[in-house]
Amino acid sequence: MSSPSETDPTALQRELSRAREEIARLSSLIEASQTINSTLELDEVLPRILQTATENVKADRGTLYIVDRERNELWSRVLQGEEKMEIRLPLGEGLSGYVAKTGEVILIDDAYSDPRFNREMDKKTGYRTRSVLTTPMRNKRGEIIGVFQLLNKEGGPFEQGDVDFLDALSAHAAIALENAFLLKESLRKEALEREMEVARSIQQRLLPAEPPDIEGFEFMGLNTPSEAVGGDYYDFIHLEEGKILVALGDVVGHGVPAALLMANVHAAVRSHVQYDLDLTEMVSKVNEFIHRSTDTMQYSTFFCGVLDTAAGTFGYVNAGHNPPCLVRCEEGADPDMETLDVGGIPLGMMAGMPYEQGQVVIEPGDLLYIFTDGVTEAHDAEGDLMGEERLERCLRQCRGLSLHNVIHEVQMEIRAHTGDTKQEDDVTMVAVHRLP
């Protein structure tokens, strides 16, 4: 017995028409997949996807929204028609927001009859929306990453075949979008890494290129940031004949914010030390400047001192910093140790604070070791800190060594304690040795 389509020419014609339409859509889908995946540039991928969607379902115009999970929003950079603008709306708001939140398909013949439809865009543009098709775009994991919203189908309302095409297109579009986002993120990271490398180079140039060369003394400084840039710094500044300022600072925090404040401290010290000020006045001036330049959550511990190389005297101010160690190395006696803790609060915490000056004499053979808390707070895998006691024991055992070897021994002590554990803090140290 023959089917109705075999005897009914009209029915047969309809089936052939549907078959041709299906073949055409499959061909379009294959072509669309090749087109949208032929570029990794996000600004090219978005319009290609939308153009493919509107052309194949014969929509007058449309919008492709991308889900921004961090901000819980939808955004669109591509809007067909006379106007192009960026649209942002919360998930759940409007037809597109509803689809993005629920994953349901919305197919409306009369947009103005649906209370979820926002008429404001029509009012702004003068466009008249009639039929609307809004579908979710899902990736291969089934997650909604975008929304198609197509308007005013040519020749009548949208159909289930249009929904099926957009569902099929979504899989290809999602791959293209995710690849484009991955490329964009990769390029962003590469650019950031290049910028950070430039910043690191600039910051390293702020540090002394060479230690001072003064008869009877050895000087050495070492800075190892935990990130590309850091918040530690040290400096040697030649003053009047035979005198040199030794400075070391440790800005709270890490990375770029700490590095910017460190640069301010460096510049302020260099600026104010040029005036005829004693140490307490200079540190007070720097404190006022840093306090004005930052909020109360940013500050820097700081230590500086002026060494008179002729007399061996060392006047210093400790602004909330780890007390440096002065290792006494008198011949024939066990090494004694003094800590230099006279001064005041860290820079930038409070304005108008007084600072005191301490003074010691660096005798022949003595070692002055100044360090940031990245040394004593270096931790092992269990989180145990190296601590000041272990550092002081190491320094006592360095008696008679050259300054280079002293620094090396401290570094080895840190590594012996931390092993392969990654450290979160910068490590900076300055040493001054008066030769016997």
C-alpha cells in the first residue's frame, strides 16, 4: 500500500522542500564551523558567529551575549543594526538574562505581549521588535556560556527548526569562543610578563650598581624578590668626605603595590638626605612624605645609618625595622652581639611622630648585618620560621670570614632551613665589615 506522499504530489513537494532545507542548513552549519573556527581573534569570532546565526534562521537582526560569571552579568559587544554598543545586564533580567539563568528557550511571536521583554531598547533606537528567539549557548560540558537573541524572522514567526540549528551551532561557536578567550588571556599574560620584566629591570636599577669602595671597610648588599618585583630595597649614599649613608627598607605587602611604595621611599630618602639634616630630621621628613602619599594600610619599616669611616662611628635610626646585628669580633674573645633598635615607628603609619638616634662604634673586625624579615621569617614545609636565634648563631660562626663568605653562609643557612619550600617574602640583606 502506498503512502500519502507517494500519491499526493503536494505532500511529496513539501517533503522534498523540507529535505532540501535540512541539507542546506547542514551545509551552512559545516561552513559556519569552518568560518568561525578560522580565527582566534575574539573581535572577529563574535560577529562571525552572530552573522551565521542571523543569516541561517533569516532573522532581521540579533545580539550575541556572553556570560560573565565573575560579575554575574551578560555582556554584548556585537549588536547588528544601525547602532553598535556594549550592553550589560544582570543574569535573570530580561529575556536573555532569563535564558542565561534557566537554560530555557524562549520563542515569542509577539514580543510586546511578554512582560519579560524590555521595550527600552526599541524606544532608544526606533526599532520595532515583533518575534523573538532566545536560546542558550552551551559548551561541551553543558555549561551556558552565552545567549543568542534573534529578532523578526523573515516571512513569519521563528520555528523549532531554527532552535535546532542554533543548538547545533552553539557547540561549534562555544569552542571558537573558548579558544578565542584562551588566546586573549594568553596574550594578556605574555604582555603582563613583559611589563613586569621591564618593571623588575627598572627596580633593579634603583639598587646600587656597585658597593662602596672605601679603604678599611667592606660593603655588600643583596636583594632577592619573591615575585618579579618586590617591596624591599637598600642603598649606599656617599655624603661628605669619609661618610656614607647605609639604608634598607621593607614595604608591607608584595608585588606591584609594594614596589611602587618602595620607589617612593627610595626617592624620598635620596631627596631629603641632600639637605643639611641630621638623621632624625631626615627620617621624620620621609615619614611625613610617605604618610601623605599612602593610606594607613601601607607602610614601610626602615633602617638607616651614617658611617663615619674615619672615626668608625655609626649613628642610626631604626623605624620599626628588624634590629640589625652588630657582631663584635675582638681578637681573642668570643663574638659578642649588639642589636640596633633605637628609633621609632615604621614610615607612613602616623604623621608627626618623633624619632631617636642611636650610635655605636664599629671596631676593627666588627660585622654589621642588616636584613629584612624575609630572612628570619623564611619557613620550612611545616611553616616553622628560621628565627633570629638561628641567624645570630650563624653570624657568630662567620667570624674571620670575608664579607662575601658571610653572605654566602647566611644564604646557605636559609636554604638548609627552607629546603624546596617556596617563600612568599622578599629577602634583602646589607653587610658592613670593618677590616681588622
